[in-house]
Amino acid sequence: MFTGLIQEVGTVAGIQETDRGRQLQVIAPQIAATLKMGESISVNGCCLTVVAQHRDQMTFDLLKETLRRTNLESLRAKSRVNLERALAPDGSIGGHFVQGHVDCTSRILDFKKEGTDHRLEIELPSEFAPYVVSKGSIAVDGISLTVAEVSERSFVVWIIPHTKAQTNLETAQSGDMVNLEFDLIAKYVERMLDHHAGRT
């Protein structure tokens, strides 16, 4: 479980093809220095397991299913990725509950500065539209954000200067694909209502 508060922006050091998918090496001096083998790390909002660690670098296995469902497939050397360690039992929740299970990828439609902040508009796949509500929570590349506007085909979040500077949104632009994870509570509510409707 994560909170959507990015702790470090890592840099992709290398990607190697394997018989199961790919192996991803990420340079992250702050996180890598203190982590342990087997820890869960959110990489662009996708929960991955550390399979190797050396100095300021950590390694993850990317299965074919992970590559198919996330934007990790498009990573290249020097790509910037959002990183967050799993929430400790005594940790504080500054964002919202994020599982690290990416629901889909979606395209940035518009990303522009307005005043001191940035308006970020992202395409909204129709099958996931019921999970997005104004003032609700959403994870974009692992970043906990609040939905400001919702339309039939897109949603908007506002990015403050600190968030832009401390995440991979610093280099994001229109056309980029981002990982989306929709609110966990909305999914459970839908599931319970469907179950109740089936019983009645």
C-alpha cells in the first residue's frame, strides 16, 4: 500500500530483455541506500519488487503483463520515474490509499501553465469513467491528485509548482502516456452494489 506522495524521482540506468519480460535498473540515491531486498517500491505508480540493490541502484523484474498494462514498457535509459516506498504500519497518509495496481494507461491531452500552477488534462477511457468524480482522488504515475473537472472524455487536475518540480511531471508534455489508478473505495462500492443487486 502506498499514499501517492512521491519520495524521489529516479533515473533509468538500463533495461535488459529477459525470457519473462525485462529487467529495469533505476538510480535513486536516497531510496536505494536504505532499502532491503524484496521491498515493494512504487515505480510510476506500479508496485514492483526489488530483486537486486547495489549502492545507489536498484533492479526490478518487469513481467510481460506489467509491460502490457503500464507505461513502463516505454521507458528508456535516462527516463525519469516517480518512486515511493511502501507505507509503514506507523506511517502517515498524506495523499490517499494507492495499491500500486495500475488500472490503465491514458494520454495527456493538454498540459499548460495558468498563473503559477499547471492545468493537466488527461484522456478518460469510458470504461473507467464511473470511478472519477470532481474532488475525488486519483493516482497519476503514482502521484496522489485531486480531480478538479470531469467531462465525458477527460478529467483535469491542477499541479502546483512543488509537485511539478518534485515528480516526473517536470518533463511531461501533451501526448505522453501516464499510468492511472482509480480510487480504491469506488471500486469496492461498485463491487458491493453489484453483489447486492445480484442477490435481490
